[in-house]
Amino acid sequence: MGITRYCFVCLLLYLFYTPCYAQHYDTVSVFSLPVQLDSFVVKSGFDVNAFIARIRNDTTFYKAFKSMRLVPYTAVNDITVFDKHEQVAASLHSKTRQQVNKGCRTTAIIEEHTKGHFYKRDSDYNYYTAKLFAFLFFAKEPQCNENDIVAGSLDERGNGEMEKSEYELKQLIFNPGAKVSGVPFMGSRASIFDEGEAEKYDFKITREMYEGQPCYVFRITPESGYEHKVIYNELTTWFRESDYSIVARDYSLSYSTLVYDFDVRMKVRTKQISGKLYPTNISYDGDWHIITKKRERVKFTIALTY
């Protein structure tokens, strides 16, 4: 297993598109650390422990991305690669259309413009981030027999390098707080709800309006003094009050070892369409490096219309 894919355990962003199922946690045991509550949440008699359990077992976010693979949509994609001087080294702007026919999906390129050496001479991607992006979001060949059933999907693993990257990356995106296995030198640092890591974070629950919808907002930030000793710099999730569906999530993650380092920020927005939740906007801003590869500094955005 190459070290390249280890770094991408934290890059996914791409979040956000891979098969995954939230790990089931005990819904009875008490989350013993203090959680800051705003006045509305306090007055409502909010059950903090039940809410934490719901977060750890959420599948709505993952299901939204699985559902995305079953319907037609148009995507506007922008990818920009920066050099060490923070100047644009290469870029891609494209408009694509996912088509679904007889249970199979394919991606058609409506328009595409590139600058710099975005592609190699053989038309392969010149950057690993772009390659993984395409693997997760584009279907050059028909992809068939997919579904949006979440039960058991966490156990689905592929054998190729991209499939292994996909499997590991989804842990941080769809199942934050779960231990990420197979990533050297990370250990249990992603287990933000567990003893030994939870004490390093501040937890806060508030009630806010998000695009006209009342939401419970769950924010995690490092405790003072742990800013450079944890993986999550921020994890903020907006849960729709009516059904606890995730309508938005912001991530900021960073970590550094002698073998690799990364600093990644991601945002995902969803929308209810015809009774189903789908991702509508995805953004990624990442800087990562491993000893066997050149550093990659990449930003991308995807805007989806169904």
C-alpha cells in the first residue's frame, strides 16, 4: 500500500462521495465531557447525550451522496493548482452532465478549459488530487447497479489504490470521530469523542437559522493549548431541527509527521429536492505533502444542479 494514499485519508474532501456507513455506537452510555449550550438549547431541555449519539450514528449525509449517483445533474467544476509561490500553476474549468440510463450512470463533458500542464501528454492527470477528484465524481465508463442503501456500506472495500484511498478518506468525512485505521503515525487522533482525545476539544451546541431553516449547530474546536496537537481545527455541522438531516458541514483538518503533512479545509452544502437530500455545493482548499511526492496545493469547487 503506497504512502500516497495514506495522505489522502485526510484529503477527501472529495469528500464526500464515497460509500460509507456511520459506525454504530452505544446510544446509552453518557458523554461525560462538558458541552456548551446556548440559552435556547438550555431552556428546551435538550438531551445532549442523545444528540451526541445521533451525530455519531448519522447516515443522512452519506445517503445524500449515494443518492447523487442515481439521478441526472449538471456540475460546474473549477480546479486550481498553485505552485510554491502561490501562483497558479494549472487549472481546469468544466461543465459536466451526469446521465442515467437503465440503471447506469455516465458523465458527459459539456465544456472544458484548461491552463498549464493540468494533463500529461498521455491525457492522464498531472496531479494526484485531480486524479482522485475525477475518480470520485466522473464516470467515463458506465457505472451500473448502484443504490443509496446505507446499511453495511462501511464494509465495502476495493482492491485498487484509488479504491483504498476512497475507503480511508470517507472515515473523516462521513464518520467524523471514528478511528481511522491504516494511516501511519495518526493512531487514535481522529477519535474526537473518545477518552484521550475528547479532552483536547471544546464542544458547543447552539440553535441557529440556516437558509430559513431552524437548525441545531454542533461545533468542535481545539481546547486552548491543543491547537497544534489535534487533527480537527474545526468541525461544524448544521442539523435541520425537524429531522436532524445534515444541511451543511465545514471541516478544517491539519496534521504533520516526518513522513507527511496536510492542511485541508472543506465545505459541503445540501438541499432537499423532491423529498430527498442531495449535495449542491462542495469546496476544498488543501495543501499536502508526502516524502515520495511533490507538494500539492489545490483548490476546487463543485456547484450541482439537479
